[in-house]
Amino acid sequence: MAIEKPKYQVIIEDGSFEIRKYEPLIRTVSRESDLRGGSGFNTIFNYISGYNQSNTKISMTAPVINTIEQKEQTIAFVMPSNFTSSTLPKPNDPNLQIVSIPERTVATVRFSGNIERTRIDHLKDDLNDWIKKQSYIGVGAFELARYNPPFIPGFLKHNELMIEVLKP
């Protein structure tokens, strides 16, 4: 059985870089202490495992997304597309937020391997440079999207760094 991923259309593809237009989606978001995904990951995983007001189990999707440039780092799971904001069960944990993300355009760079802060910083610079060459500007926080469980060897992992972009 395939894991559901957010739907998007590729606008520009250039090696590991892409500009994509994402369809609207819903995320369940928690605060997170670090990029390894400790406390926040478990809080959201418990939510989709049935620790919610209707005891409903929710399918796991990919990717798991960290915001990495805000005062407070977050982790989010994308909710399956068969749910709406009004049909998702309410969280039992008051630290969880259900967030609707409207259609948006995003620049991404794909990479494999384990997550290291120095590598992320280098990729942010590369992605910013590429975005400028495409005549877009980045807006908001960078996000780290991870598509594989932590036990997968680093060289097999599919990761992406992304940021919302606008055409000036």
C-alpha cells in the first residue's frame, strides 16, 4: 500500500531543484525540540494512532515536515486528503494545532542522507541562489521534508528542503 503524499504540479525542474504548485492541504502541527523529531513527533503520532476525541485512527502520510527557521521549531504531519478541517478529529493534546495550508508555490531541493545542520545551511544557500536565478523570491520559513522512517540507511533517504516562493 502506497503512502499518500501531497499533490502538486511541477512548474520548473532543474536537476534536484524544482518549483511546484501544491494543492491545499491540512497539517497537524506540534512544537519540536530538535530535528531528530523527539517529543513533537510522538505527540502527533499518538494523535493519528487514535489519541483524539473520537478515538479515530488516521493513516500516516509523507513527508514529515519541520519548520527550521522560526523562534520555535515545529514538526507537522500532512493529513490524508479525505479529511477536511471540520472532519478531522479534535486533538486531546492542547499542544497540537490543525492548520489549513492554502494552494501555494514552493521551491524545493532534493537530497539524500541523514540530517545535519551544516548541510541544511549549505542547501538553504544553494536553494536561495537558484530561486533568484528563476526570478522568484522566497517567503516565510524554510521547511525540511522527510519521506522515510529513521531506521532507513542515510544513503536511501529522500529529503527535501523547501520554501514558499512568489514571482515579484
